[in-house]
Amino acid sequence: MRTINLAEEMLDLKDLIYLAQQEPVLLLTPDGQEFLLAEADDFEQEVEILRASHAFQQFLNTRSANPSRINLDDFEREIDQELAAQQFQPNSD
């Protein structure tokens, strides 16, 4: 994987796509954000790169710690309860 620090090196989109055809490219912005540019067909490689990305792991940790987050099982249970309640409501026609 090639890393390009955009604070030090500016490339146009055509050059970036060419590089990404050779190998995944990690773009570092001047404010510290990380972006990955890789061929979309190589899913397994993308997964490995994201696993190795500190910024992406930090993003996931932040999202999972959000108190407004709803567990998938709880969400499914809530939908089932709402559907069951709708079945028992008399028609107002």
C-alpha cells in the first residue's frame, strides 16, 4: 500500500487512479484524515486495509459507544412489536 501525504504531495485524480490500479493508496489530508483509494473488486484486501486503519477503528469505536445506538436485536424486537400492535388495531373505516 502506498501512502500519500497531501500536505506534502499534490496529485490530480488521473494520477491517483493510476496509482490505485497498481496498489491501494492511503491518502493523508493536512488535517490528519485518512482516505483509502483502492480498486473496488478487491474486497478482501479492502477489509484488511480497513482493519489496519487506526482512524477507521477509532471511528467504529466512537460509533459503538454512542448512547443513541440501537442494538440490532432490540431494533428487530421493536419492529415485531409494532407490527403485532398494528394487526390488533380495528379498522377505522
